[in-house]
Amino acid sequence: MLLTDPRLGLKVLFGPGTPYQYRLKGPGKWAGARQAIFTQWERVAQPMQTRPCDDPKTKRSFMWPLILSAALVGWATYVNRNNLPTALLDKIIVYLPAQD
């Protein structure tokens, strides 16, 4: 087959094994077997494309909730700075704005 029909021979040799190969010659010969071997990948890909793909949705950023949480913790610390233990206050007082 590689000598008489090289394209078909290469498809049969390196392609997937399909029942169409047995219909090329012999008692159950089918005239459309050659064309079926050449178009087998189209028949595999076609069912996978049954619906149109929408544009991908943008991913939500997890940075905004993180920034908001940090701002709320900072605000709560600033508001309740007189009620905090002194050891904790000494560690975070560096980050608080200075008051006049």
C-alpha cells in the first residue's frame, strides 16, 4: 500500500486503527473506505464543537478584598488604640499616624 498509494499507506501506518482499513480490499470492500480514512479526524473533532464558545470571563481579583480587609483591620486598630494591650500597641504604633 505504501508503494501504490503512499498517502493512504502513511495514514494507515501512522494513523489510528479503524475498521475502515479492513474495507479497503477483500470481500467486504467499500468504495468510500479510502475517503473515510482521510477524513476520520474531522469526524472526531466535529462532535467536540457543538456549541459556540463565549468570550472568557475575566477572573475576579482577590486583591481588592485583601486591601479592604487590611484597611478595616487598620481602622479598627486606630479606633481602639486605647483599649489594646500595651505590648501589642508598642509593636504597631510605628505604623499609626502621629497625632499632634
